[in-house]
Amino acid sequence: MSTPPPHLTALEVRLWEAYRRGERLDLSTGTAADDDPRTGVPWGADRTIRASVLARLLLQPPEAEPGHMTALRLTGALVTGRLELGGGRMDVYISVIRCRFENPIILNVASSTTIFANECVIPAFQGRNLRIDGDLSLQRCEIPGGILILDARIDNDLRVHDCVVGPGGHDRAVYANGLQVGADATFDRSVFTGQVSLHGARFGGNARFSGTRIGRPGEAALDLGRVYVEHSLFLTQGFHVSGSIRINDARVGDAIVLAGGTACTNPDEQLTLWRVTARGLHLALTTPPLGRIVLNGASVGILTDTPDTWPPPGNLEIAELTYTTRRAAAPAGVADRIAWVERGTAEYAPQPYDQLASVYRSAGEDDEARAVLLAKQRRRRETLSIPGRLWGRVQDVAIGYGYRPARAFGWLVALIAVGTVVFAANRPAPLKPDESPHWNPFWYTLDLLLPVVTLGQDNAWKPAGATQWLAYTLILLGWVLAGAAAAGATRVLNRA
């Protein structure tokens, strides 16, 4: 069919012919204020196209003029009526620029090639089970009733850039659970006054929220649970989320990057990454979060952070978090990392300490690894009974739980020095004068301190008075040092 239907207006006939040639029908006046559909300036019949005419063009299209490809290219029009395209197949490129739609665009169970909308006002965009062979691009649009594209499939890119999107049903600005995008999905610099829900979505490239603002205070603002991202997930360059962020059970081929923006700015908000899997996790928020950050069960390759990344004590959870490399976007020493573990474990758990020590050990930083394991034993001591805490204190003071073996040598040297000086000034009487060995206060003190090995000195002399109590004290301390050393050596050998 190439002849326009008789019921079309003169303007709609012009659109019909432009469609057949694949040309753009531009109804703009050239005055920016008059041509901006977001200003609310009234548009008359000279710029009005009925939605039913657009539907007829797209669902029952005319033949292309010879030498041309059909396309719907429309600029500066007021579209009246309800544009209902549900269930239809549109094998044509669609581009609308600076158009004002009176009613929502309905694309449920429809299929198309590429849809491009720029600087348009659309009451709502609904495309449940929508199929697009190319791109879906919404740029600089106002969509007060939200975007609903549940279980939609877009073979190439999804772009929602510089848009202002209000909440639709159930306070959702974007409702796209089960969405499938063949390449990148980007929501750059858009403002969403409602939840953005992409639960269970799959992206063949990157998913990016650069400079995006999402407002749903006190509620779940961004739901990325169970998403699959082939490359990386970015929340960067001034992004701001007022409300909680859920990225639970997500699978990301490369990195999850939350940097250069703000999240969890209120104590009742959360950033949760339960059981996330990614090659890297980069957290570098511009202001310290006040809410909770949950990393329980997450598995990442490289974990990068800054001192301002983490919330106050009690608001961080890192149980069973695993990572292979730890990096800092700002200087951070082993004391900072130990404090991070303590902040992230409200109750003692060995795994976070073992994980951090393993990373240090893999990097060849054995001193730092021992410091972490020593901190682990000190934290564990708090959970023991009184006798256990006392014995732990002895091990800590004596040899640092086996991770500070030089302490045992230091104690030994100090005790030998004290004993040698005291016994040199107060020589004990021999038990058997005719059989006593040559007197040597150093070897006598050492023999008292060694609990198993005998040098033949301790049984040959009989101290009295204060020196007798000193001898008993040295014997007891020798056993304590030996027991602490044995316990520490066993712990170190077992990589406790």
C-alpha cells in the first residue's frame, strides 16, 4: 500500500510520505523555548499527530518508495491519544526527537529493531516482554510514570542517559527484572525518583551508572540482585543513591566499581553484596558511609578500598569474604587492616583474620601476616574462660602466641642475668661438699630455667632464704616459657 488513507490530516500525510522515504519530518519552529516539549508551551494542530496514525504506520506500514528504506523519523510533534503497539512487529528504525506524548507508550510483547527517543516527554514507557533487535535509547527524556521493561530482550545496547524518570507502579522508576541486554546497559547522569529494579538481569557488556542519581530514602533504591554482567558494573563519577543498594548474588566477569560517589548516607540504609562473585571490588566513596555495608560470603579477586569506604563499627559485615589481593587507593598499614577486620566482625570469627593473613603471606609480607594472626589470638582470648584468658595472656606476654619468638629469648636472657647476679652475690651451699661441681652462677641459673635438660648444677647446690625462692621462681618460669613456646610452635606449624 502506498496511498495514504483518506482520514489523515495534511500533516499526517506528510508524515506518511516521509516514512516511505525514510526521511525525518521536522515540525520544529527554530525557537528553543517553543520547541522544548518539557516547557509545557502549548502546541497546536500544525504540530499534532494522532497516536493511531503512528500505530498504523508501524503495524501496517506502506511500501517504501523505490530506492528508499522506510523509517519513522519525527521531530517536534505532539502525539495525541494512546500509542498502543502491544504484540506488534515493527521492522523499521524508529527515531523521535523533542516530541511530546500525551499518553504512555505501550510496547508489551512487541518487537522492533532500534528505538531512539531524544528530548521527549513520555508519560510512561511500558515494554513488558519487549524484543528489540538493535538498541533502545532514551536520552534527555522526561518519563514521569517510569520505565517498565520486565523480561525484555535488547540485542545490542540499552541507553537511558540524562533522563528524569519518576516512579510508576509500586514506587518503581525502572522496573526491569529479568531484562536481557546483549551489550552495554548505561544509565548515565539520569535522575530516578523511585526504585531502579534490575533483579535477575543479564548484560553482555558493562552495566554503568555514571553520575546517576537515585532517590528512595529509607527504602531499597537500587536492586541489582542476581544480575549477571559479562564485563564490569560501574557506579562512578558523582553517582548518588539515597536509599539501600542490593547487589546480592551478582556475578560479574570483571570488576564491581563504586567510586567517586555517595551511598549509605543515612544510618538506616544498606549496601549489600552477599555472595557476590567478581574479579575485583573497588570501593572508594567520596564520603564515609553511615549505613551498613554487608560483604558476607562475597568472593572477589582484588579488593581495593580507601579509609573512607567503611562505615562505623558495628555497621560492617565481612563473614566468609574471600579475596586474593588487597590494595588501597590511599595508604593503609597492617594496623588499619586489622582494625578493618575487627570492625567487620561483631563476634570473633577466625576466617577474616586467616583470609587477611593469607593475602599478606602470598605477597611475601610475613611480618604483616604474623601481626594479623597475633591479633586473631588476642581477639579469640576474649571468648575464653578465665583460666583460658590467663594462660592466653601468659603466651602473649612470653612469646606473642608463637608469632614473636624473640620475646622468649629476651625473657630467657633477662632471667639468666638476674639469676647470675643474685647467685654470684649469694652462693648456695653445696649438698655434698666433696662431690660438688665447680661453682658457676651462670650455669646454675641456666640449669634451673631448663625444665627437661640438666647440666648437673641444680641438684648440687642448696639455696636458702631469698635465693631459695628465686630458684623456685626460675624453675616455674622455665616451665611456663617452655609451655608457651611449645603451644606457640604448634600453632605456627598448624598455621593457626
